[in-house]
Amino acid sequence: MALVEELFPICRSITGNGVRETLETLRRFIPLEVNEVPSGTGVLDWTVPPEWNIRDAYILDPDGRRVVDFAANNLHIVQYSRPIDAMIPLGELRPHLHTLPDQPDWIPYRTSYYTENWGFCLTHRQLSSLADGPYRVVIDSDLGPGHLSYGELLIPGETDDTVLFSCHICHPSLANDNLSGIAVATMLACHLQTLRLRHSYRFLFIPGTIGSLTWLARNEDKVGRIVHGLVLSCLGDAGGMTYKQSRRGNAAIDRIVAHVLRNDEVPHRITPFVPYGYDERQYCSPGFDLPVGCLMRTPNGEYPEYHSSADNLSLLRPESLAHSLAVLRRIVAVIEGDAVCRSRNPKGEPQLGQRGLYETMGGQRAASYDQMALLWVLNLADGHHSLLDMAERAGVPFATIRAAADALVAAELLERMPAQR
Amino acid sequence: MALVEELFPICRSITGNGVRETLETLRRFIPLEVNEVPSGTGVLDWTVPPEWNIRDAYILDPDGRRVVDFAANNLHIVQYSRPIDAMIPLGELRPHLHTLPDQPDWIPYRTSYYTENWGFCLTHRQLSSLADGPYRVVIDSDLGPGHLSYGELLIPGETDDTVLFSCHICHPSLANDNLSGIAVATMLACHLQTLRLRHSYRFLFIPGTIGSLTWLARNEDKVGRIVHGLVLSCLGDAGGMTYKQSRRGNAAIDRIVAHVLRNDEVPHRITPFVPYGYDERQYCSPGFDLPVGCLMRTPNGEYPEYHSSADNLSLLRPESLAHSLAVLRRIVAVIEGDAVCRSRNPKGEPQLGQRGLYETMGGQRAASYDQMALLWVLNLADGHHSLLDMAERAGVPFATIRAAADALVAAELLERMPAQR
Amino acid sequence: MALVEELFPICRSITGNGVRETLETLRRFIPLEVNEVPSGTGVLDWTVPPEWNIRDAYILDPDGRRVVDFAANNLHIVQYSRPIDAMIPLGELRPHLHTLPDQPDWIPYRTSYYTENWGFCLTHRQLSSLADGPYRVVIDSDLGPGHLSYGELLIPGETDDTVLFSCHICHPSLANDNLSGIAVATMLACHLQTLRLRHSYRFLFIPGTIGSLTWLARNEDKVGRIVHGLVLSCLGDAGGMTYKQSRRGNAAIDRIVAHVLRNDEVPHRITPFVPYGYDERQYCSPGFDLPVGCLMRTPNGEYPEYHSSADNLSLLRPESLAHSLAVLRRIVAVIEGDAVCRSRNPKGEPQLGQRGLYETMGGQRAASYDQMALLWVLNLADGHHSLLDMAERAGVPFATIRAAADALVAAELLERMPAQR
């Protein structure tokens, strides 16, 4: 939460110094590599746009008062507004002013990345109070050749099989949509750096759309190694968890996340892939079709504060951020801990009692929870079921099955089979 | 509706002049080929029966009054009744009289095609008023060598892949069961003749059972070209649509009709195949197993007026006939318009904005309906999804996806793949 | 029921004379082969335990009264208790006394087969009345080298394809759990001996766990011939039927039992396999994975009287035993009667009327029940559907389809295809 609070005031966009400042802040926690890609670089069907930086922007009324002021809230400016300094009557200014009539006290968030334009966002109440003008409109911005910046961290594991975590870093002062994902991803990366890992983990902190396109264009050779992936966003609000499946719908990551959420105490939803949302749109485009889903609490567009000044720090719950992180750690625990096992004693049940793994007094009504996990693992350890398969069929959390499997390996009743791709 | 009204008084059966008159009437609309198959011709396990024609039939009471009179309603005669002229007491006549005790004012419809017999159908009220007699029974019919008549129309398309529409023409004055299907099929054929078509369309107007058996027996070489088919009946009543699946249950026609009905404003039901009903029984016999379903509103046997004098013109709704035709046209639109497409830009989303296919102001809550259709087509255009697949996955009507695909083809972002069988 | 009553007083265990006496009783009905396997014989991961026999056991209070007496109820002794004759104060005796605090008038059933121990089971009310003692504890038992006994009956059929029925015989005076299965299996075997059978039927009357392990270990060459199997238990209580599926979940026996139960008048449940319960645990261990389910009424552990003195004769219903037997006979009828058939007239429907298999008067609202069965068989007789497939798709009992198929074979319209494995 402290990291979210620190990042909140920075005016990020898809390029510019706000992104760089954000990445530098994250580098205090994790050794991010920062990449700079020049404007004009072709990336797939797109071109890296000019870099945009803004120093100040305001609208002065005829009395010289700042009726709209970028310094008060960086959502006041339409992202990528070109510089301007002009006197304009209200009628001419009007098409450049954006409000939310249904939420008259909130400032909307608007962008115009790929069509040169300028504009201001303000509350509908502000707009209603404006007289005819004329108004002096000042936008002190730079829009020209520069770079697109993004951060990347690879935590290498025993194999090249890579798990991708991607979050966007292009939103200005929006808390749930953007900063929650950035903060949780950073803390997850901190945690993973302390572990011995079978998989490699790649974290991307990128501007939305153009950032994932840029990474994909520059790293086609690495794409094939991605065996699981998650886009992270909206992870700090009070809602339950939402998992949006990968395009495939039946990828391993889809099963893993569903299993973890089903065995969690918090309500959850699983929604099918749709080609709209965050960067899963790019990862799941047909030419890549990566096994990448999107983990959120309340999804983009489904909470009223979305893309407005109301998506601020007061929308976030520290316990939600912590719970989102815990869910991600459990997802990683399944990714790391799953395996196909084979019983060394497949004909009939082995005699667990003589190995201290079974109650000695018979006739009780039912087997205990852990006892059942042992029996499930032994019964399904035919070389065709993974531990996750067993957990699903037994209806118990992965961790319970994993613990039973570990006990059976220790008793030399079970052996792990070599991983297969 | 006018066509139904014109055809209603004709006394049709599985053979005879009523069938010929009906086919001649249809020839005013479509260039039907009329086939005549001699009695005694072997068709599969069956034999074309004698031809039956009837001029008059009545029962005279002792006072010489016509208590039952074919001239009043051609349902009064059991179809295929042999000629007779005899004086009979009521006790002997009784087994030859058929009524509907539960519907005392309706005349039932009965046939005895393949067992020589004679009989009258009358209202239960009429029967109850009959005294002991004796009665003079007169049936002035011919039952002897002749022909079975049926009509056929082939509308050729670019390929030999054939779509079959079949309806029965063997019922006398019954409106929903028989005439509604005949009229809608005729109007559909009129419409298709005006189009440029990828598929060929074959329309059959045939007597039930023996007609489809006859066509199948004489056209085994054409059967393999039938890629989709529908039997049409009961298309004029006030009920919602019913689609009875083909024997396969997962044929393309089953998906297509289900899609069209699901995206229609009128309630519908999909029912599995059962080997009873109309000529789908023959088309779906195991030796042919054609992809032929049956489209109806309220199915045979499920409306009280079925096979009685109450299935008359007052049961029909002109708007139901028009809606049934509209549904069939939409089914044909899917059959004709479906295709497998491939994105020419499959890696990442193409930049739709620069092609005028995307809103330029970003940050809105959700994509528009048509925008989503564009994104779905691009996302699924991997050469493995048909446009119908896309419509189903996107949950939108086929026409919406088709329009999006056309826009993307025009923008050179999409290409149609050659059709595969 | 008379057989259950006769067997009820015998003190059975996993070995010993109670088992032998039980098997001898069954031999009055069916020619069981009794096998004796020496203690110490290795069977898979297990070893045949010592043989246990008990003559008497009691606890004397300081006044010399038998406060717990094996002669009153053979559940009073923990199975496999070693001999003892000692004076013990209550505090030391207490860990050897087992009760059901929630059911203070019932005696629990407890065993300690594989860990040498001794103990008594008593009602909680008895325990509460015990003073400090000291008590004289006497167990007059033998626990030493001997044999494990089990009974086996093979009823040979035309083929070696074998159907296994297995029930446990190791419980002392428990009626539903144990004796109901024994009695129903015995009566089923009596019935099958009177029939000409396509399959061979193997009945096992064995001590739980160690008995099935012993049979499997000694008969690995016969295991592959088992094409269907059922463990039988708890078949006499007033509850509906429960079928626990085989580990495979989609074995033929799973479909067959589900079909029979679905077409039965008594409520039923189908539950998935879990690796706990009766000997299906061993038959379904991954090294064998036999198609063996478990047929019960109220399952083990789900009725309150389970494994207590309340599972006595008063819990059983003669009509439940009879119904369980009837269900098993219907299951056998499907196993024996199923076949894949092929129409000799697959193109179009054959003309049933001329063969006396169809109503001659047409126009009725719907086909009769038996008529529909004829049509279903003809429609699905493509060489790919079994009669059971047809019954499932038609939604009618197997017997109805079988009768229709027999009529069609008699009319030379259908032929049975040779059985395939």
C-alpha cells in the first residue's frame, strides 16, 4: 500500500518521464532492466509513438482564475494533448472538454495517443459553472521524438519454461486500475527472488497495448518458452477475485487459477476470454495464442469508479492487496509443485499401517481428511495423473495433495516421473 | 396465406388428382418438375401403391338424408377407402366410423393406405345422433393402377453441395400440418431464385413416407451431395419455433438452426431426433443418415387441432407464416455466408484506428457492439474458426460477425480461406 | 432373510472358524470352493496375518459379576484381541474400552488386525456405571499361525469374459454391513446357476481388504478376463439404491447399473469413485484398475447404525433384500442381453405394416410405446449402437428395446453382429 501511495501522484502515460520515474521507484525493490525504444520503431503492425511529457496545463477564465488546473489533478489533461496557448470562447472550447454527466463530481480519464488532439477532463459540475468566456487555454507539453520505456525482470529457474507476469504502467493517478497491479507484481517478484524455482519468471512493467506489442515484437524468440502467463490489474478493491481465462480456455494456467480460487475463502468468478481488456488481447492474438489469462478483483469497466478520479487511494484495501498477493503465491506454488507421480506399489493398496501412515484401530466411520489424501494419491498415481489432477478429483486443495505425495515419497511408496513437455 | 387458402379445399392424398392439382398451383410460382411414378414400382422396401381418386361419398339415413357427406368436408372419408354401395345396419357400420370423443365437434383425419379398407370420419356429436339404421353407404372412389406424383425443383448454385428442403403434400384440408409448409417452402424457393448462390437448393413436394422413399430410391446418386436439409411442416400456427435435430444431433444444420433461433426474438425449442414424425424418418434412416432436421412451430401431435378438422385456416397466422419464412431466409444466409477466415496480421492486434475502424478517443468504459465484433473476428481468424464459430463464441448474431468480416476484408486485414469439405 | 438370520450370531473376523462356519452354511445353497491360505503368505504388499479364534471374553467387577460379556454380544470384543487374564484398575483398563458417547446404548465395532492389542467395546451407559475396580479381564483367544479362509464360485458361461461379484464376510454380528450382501450374492448365484449364460460369473466371499488382496495376488492371470464387476454390501436397509462408480467412471458396468437404476421405481444415487469403502479399493487400485463398482442401498458410514450393535436384524427389510436381488438380476439381464445389431434394410424404414408390426390405421396422434421401440431399434441399427445405447437414447428400459429387437430379428429385419472385444 505504501508503494501505491508513493506512485499515485506521478503523471504516467504510455511514454515519458512519469513512466521512467515509476520504474526507478520499482528498482528500489527489484532489479528491473529498463528498456528504451525510439519513437518511430516499427513494432508488428504499429509504430512506437512520439514521447509525451507535460509540465503544466490550465484554463484561465476571463478573470484570470485557473478554472481547470493540471496541478490539482493530472487526470485534468487528455493524455497526449499537444501544446497550445490560445484564447477561445466556450463554444469553441466545448468539444475539447470531457466530463461524466452521470458522476458530476468525478473527472474522467481520457487519452488520444494515436490521433493528434488536445483536451481537458473536468467534473461535470465544473463544466456547468463555466460562463461563455473567452478562456485562455494553456498546455505546456512536449510531443516529439523520444522513447518508449518499459521495465523487465527475469528471475531464472532450473528450466527455460517461463511464467509471464505482465502489468501496465501507463495510467496517471489511477489506483486500482494500474497501481494495484504494479504493487502486487513487485511484491510477488520480491518473494520469488528468495525461492529456488523450477520455472523461470518474467515480469513486464509496460505501457498498455503498445508496450506488449513492443515486447512481443522484440522477443519473438522468447515467446515460445512461455508456458503460463497472467496479466495483473485491479487487484486492490474490496471485491472478490475475477479470473478471465486465456483465449484457449483450457490452458494449464486456466485450470491452475480456477483450482486456487475454488479452494479460496473469498468469492470468485471465472469469465471466458473476450478480445477486449488489458494486454492479454495482444498475448492472445491468434499469431501468438499464448496461455495468458488475466487476474483481477473487480474487472475493468465493472466498478463505477473505473477510469475516473474516483479510482483513487480510498478505493483500495490493504487487505485486498495482501490477499491478491497470497492468491498469486498459491498459484505459483501449484506451478512449481505440480508433478506426475507413479506408485511404486500399484497393485492393491500398500499397507500404510506398518509405515505409520494409517490409524491402527479399525472400524471408525470414515477416513480422516489427510488419510483420504494419501489414498487418493496412491489410487491415482498411475503415471497419467498430475498432483493437480488428483487435487481436483479429490476435491481438496493442492497443498493437501502435495503434502500427502511428499509423505509417500518419503515412505518410498511414490516416485516423481520426469517432467514432460 | 393466399396460397394456403387456395390450396385448402383440394382433397389431397398420397396419390391422385388432388396432388396433381396442388403441384400445378405451385407451378404458377416456381418451375416445379412433376414426376409420375407408376403404381407397383418397387422403392426400397416398399411398393408404390395404387392411385386413389374419389368423386363422392356419403351415408344416407333411412329417410334418405346425407348424415355424413364428403362434399361438406373431405376429411369425412378415410383416405384410400375402396368403393362401396351397400345397405348396412348401424351395428355393422360402427367399426367403419371414426370420431374424436374428447373433441365432439371435430372430424378426425384417418388413412388406410396399405391395407384395403373403407371408412368415414365424423364428429362424435354426429355419431351420437345416429339411430339404428339401416344406412346406405356410398363411396364413389377409384383405387387401381395409376401413378404417384411429386414435385421437384433444383436451384443450381456455384457448387453441387446441395441443401434439401422437403415438405409433404399428402394431407387433404389440413392447414398447419401440410399447407403451411408447402406455402413457406414455395415462397422460400421464389426468394432463392433471385439470388446468386454458393450451394444448390433442392425442393421436394412429396407425399409423406412413400414420397421420400420414392425420391431416395430414384436418386441414390444425388444423396451424397446433400450437405444440409430441413423438413418443413406446421409453420403457420401461433406458437414459437421448434427445431427437431437431425439423427446426428451435431450436424452443421443443427448448429446453424440453433444459432438462428437463439438470436431470434421469438421463443424456441430444440428437441432431439426421434424416429417418428415426418420424412426426416426416411432421410435419417441408418442407410442414409442425412444431415436433415425438421423445422416447425408447434410440432405434430402437440397442438390439440392436429389431424382434425380444427387444423383449418383459422388456426393459421399470416405473421407466423411470414416469420417462419424470415427464419428460413436467415438460415440460408448462414449457409451461404459462413466461411473460414484468416487474419493477414495475426501477431498482436492490427492498428484499427489508422484504418478508421476504431474510436480515436481512448479511456471509454467499454467497446461498442460493432467494435467488439471486429475484435472477435480478428482474434479468432486463425484459419480454424468459421464465422459461425465466431458468432457463437462472441454471443452475437451471425450477421453482425459477417458484417465485421466484410469490413476487415475490405481493409485487407482478413482473407477468406478456400472452402473445404 | 432366513439366511441372514442364520448367519447373524456367528462371530466372524478376517480369519478363523466363524468364517469357515459361514462358508459352510453358504455351501448348502451354492457349491462354493473354500480356499485356505497359510498365515505368513505374502500377498502383494501385505502378509496373511495369524489366525484368530475366540472362545470367551469378559470383564469381572470386584463382586465377580460379568459387567462386559462376549457371550452376550460378539461385538463386545475388539477383533484380534490377544489373550489376557489380569486384574486391572479402571484407570489402566480405560484405554482398552471403546464406546459411542453419542449413542450411549449401542456397542461399537472395533478391530486391531495388524497391530497386536486387546480391548472391549461396550455401551457408553455401561462404561458410565463402572466403579474404580479393580477388574478381572479375561480374553480366551488364540492368535497364531493358521489360515485365511475364503469362498469362491465360478459359474462358467459360453465365454471366458467374467463378471465378478465380491462381498466381504469378515464382520461379526452386523446385519446390513456384511450379511445383506452375502445373502443377496448367494441368492443371485443360485439364480445364475439355472441360466444359460454368455459370460462367466465369479463370486467371491472374502474377508475385507486382505481377502481381495489375497485373491488378486493368487489370480493375476484371471484378472484380465474381468469385464464387469460389483462389490455388494449394505443391501438390506430401507433406503434407496446407491451405486458407487468404478475408478474409471465410464466403464460399461457404470453405464449398465445407471441405466437399470434410472429405469427403476426406487430412488437412487450415483456417486463417483473414492478410494475408501469396500474391496473396490483393491480392485480399482491403479495396477489393476478393474471395471468394478459397488452396489449398496444406504452406503457405509451414512446410516447411524453403521459399525455398531444397532446394525442388527431389525434394520433389515425383507422387501429391500428382494428388491436388491431384482436389481442385480436386471443388471445381469443387460450384461447378458446387450448386443450390437444391424438392420438388414437400412435405407428408409422397412414397411412394418406388411409384417404385422405396425398399426394399419394411420393418422393417430402418436406412435405407441412398443411401436416407438421398434422404430428406435431400426433407426439405430447401424452396427455402431448397442441395444443399451438404443435404450438410453430412446429413454426406455433395456427390456423394451430387447423385446423390440427380438421381434425384428424374428421378422428378419435385424441381425446381431458378432461380439467384439
